[in-house]
Amino acid sequence: MSAGPRVEVVNFGCRLNLAEGEAVRAAALCAGAADTIVFNSCAVTDEAVRQARQAVRRALRERPGADVVVTGCAAELEAQRFADMGARVVANDAKGLAESYRIGKKDGPSPGLNPGSGRTVEGVIRPLNPFVPSLSKHRPPYTPALSGADHARAFLGVQTGCSHDCTFCATVLARGAARSASIESVIAAARTALDRGQREIVLTGVDLASYGDDSGTSLAALAEALLALPGLDRLRLSSLDPDRIDAALFALLTQEARVMPHVHLSLQAGDDMVLRRMKRRHRRADAVRLVERLKAARSAIAIGADLIAGFPTEDAGMFANTLALVDDCDIVFGHIFPYSPRAGTPAARMPQVGRAVARERAARLREANARRRHAWMDARRGRIAAMLVERDGVSGHGEDFTALTLAAPAAPGSIVPVRIGARDGERMAATRIDKDGTA
């Protein structure tokens, strides 16, 4: 752990955490925090929580004079454990508030602590109106979270929480019911990104496709409002629930050139019995049919997906159906995890298949996905793409999220035409070309 900046934010997990991490940094700086390390944790798997614990222990050991703060989803679910380590714990709803960082670790509980919240951990920093699940409808709208200027793409968090009840997921325990930012506040944040030269915006959230359910609008309406902004060249959507892709959103994904041809679906499994036990809202045939429709309407679309291996009760035949889904849905960008039981979730009480089996099945899924991805990448050789150049001037991504490496540097943040060359591992060579296609 370096002694570097006086406020250091370490983000774990999802793109939403990355975006929210910038709000954490701004809040801590506004509070005048000095020698502060904030761990913005994740709890999607037990491994993510373990990594957060390990990082906190290391910081407490190597930076004994620093104010070590833990926030994020793991902090919500294991507040007592982090507090017992000697770290300060800041709730998810309070992590973007300056007052959360004005009290040093030895100064006692925050004035914002509400003993009536149902959380009993002494000293946990919570907002004045802490999250109570039964009162979630009374929570204020979400405040958009915008990542920093150090990324070529701007990650813009527009929604948090989830109102579904998937049996494996602890996110609802950590973030509560779905809440959306207003379209007006998202537009203001997007303008900030565009004003600083970021030409691609990535919309993110815990359950992005549910955006607007709590306010009478929709993700498609938000996307259309953003696309009306001058200077926005590329709009990318993060993970989408396949059950929530309605006609308006489908039309944007397949007909709007500035919406990138990269659709990441929250599929989780490819077997109907497993999907039912997960309490997912789609079935295998729905996923296959959706991908077929997407590709028929826009052949350039690259498909990504979340998949869980070794879900409770999953037998060899059920797993075979999920394994076959990689090919049946042409999944090239897989986020694949072995199942890990999360305390407080219904799936944790189901008959388990065992960690070794889950890890072995996850490895097989990753191998199948790698074969599919490499074949897909190899088929891109010789094609022309528009590459968004990252801050190092040589790496970047095409419209379909192909990872590219330029032969010669270009201006960071620029979008340049390239011809795709040979694959090198998980990246492809790219040569800048003129508009007429010549190098």
C-alpha cells in the first residue's frame, strides 16, 4: 500500500462501484480528510469479500496512522467484522456524503448514526434516514455517480438496488430496493463528462434495465435523452436483464448507431430448473430467442453474459445445458463465477454441490467461452473499427468491445479508424488508417 495521496480510494467489483468511488473521493476531500484510505467493497461473491478483508488488514498493518474506512456492499453485510478489525464503516447510502469523513476513527460514532435502523454495530456511519427495507419507497432518488477524468470512457451510475428476489444474490441486502436518478440529474452528470472530453458514456447500475420503474420513466427514455446531447459519440449499456428488454430498448440496441453493438445479458444459467430455483424471470429459450433477434437485427452485436457455475442442486445434465448456452447464445464476453453461498439468501439453504465442483464447472465454462471469444476475435481480422483510445495512447476498444492495441500512439480519448490485425492473447493488433481505409 503506497503512502501516496492523502485520500486514496480502492474500488472493488462492479462498474457502479467504480463510478461511486469518485463521489467517495470528492466527499472525503470536501471533508478535509487527511491520510485516509477508503475501501469501496464488493459482496457479489465470498471471494470478493475475502479480498476486501485482506486489503483492510494490510492497510491497518502497513499504515497504522491512517484513517482506514470501509464502505460498499461487503461493509453493509459484514459491518461488525470490519469494525472489529479497527476500520471505520460507512454505509452505502452515506458514502457520498462529506460528513461521513469528517469524524476521525478515534472520535466515536457519527451524529448520523441512527440506533433505530436495525443495525447495531457501534460507530457505523449512516445517513440521517438510513435504509430500512420496509420503508424503501420513502428513500430519496439516487444521486448519479460519475467516474473520474482519468478514464477515456465515463462510467455513469444511474440506478442502485434491486427489487427482484433472486435466491443467490446478496445485493438487495446490501443496497436495498431499486432506486433511479432523475433524467435531469443524469443529463447534468453526462454534460460534465462531455465537457471534459469523454466521448463515450457507459451507463451502469445494479439492475440497469429497471431504471425508471420507481419514477415513471424507462432506460430507453433516458438513453434517448442522452443521445440528444451534442458531443456524445458513443453510449454503452452495462448488464441488462433479458426479461426487461422491451420494444423501445430493443430498437435502440439494434437501430441506433451511437448505441454500441455490445449487449451484456444477466443470464446466470442455461437450464430451466436452475433458473426457476434462482427465481430468474426468463427461461433458456427466451435467452436464445432474444440473442437470435438481436443478431438478426444487427449482426455486429457482440454478446456478453453473467453465468454462475455450481448453483445448488445443479447436476451434470443441468450444467451441460448451461455449458451449451455459451455456443447457443454466441457468448464471447463471459463473466463466469463459481457459485458461493451468501449468508441470508435462500440459495445458501439449498442442497449444495460443493465448492470443488463449482470451481471445476466454472473452469469448463471459461474454457468454452475463451474458445468462442478467440474464434470471434480471429474473425474480426482485417475489418475496420472505430477505436476509443485509452489514456496510455495505445490500448482501447472497438464499438463491439474488442480489445485493441495500436501500432503507434494516438491522442488519449480520441476515436480513430483502425484496421484490425492479428490476435495476441486477449487483444488484437490495430493499425490506424485514413478515412478512405489506407494506412
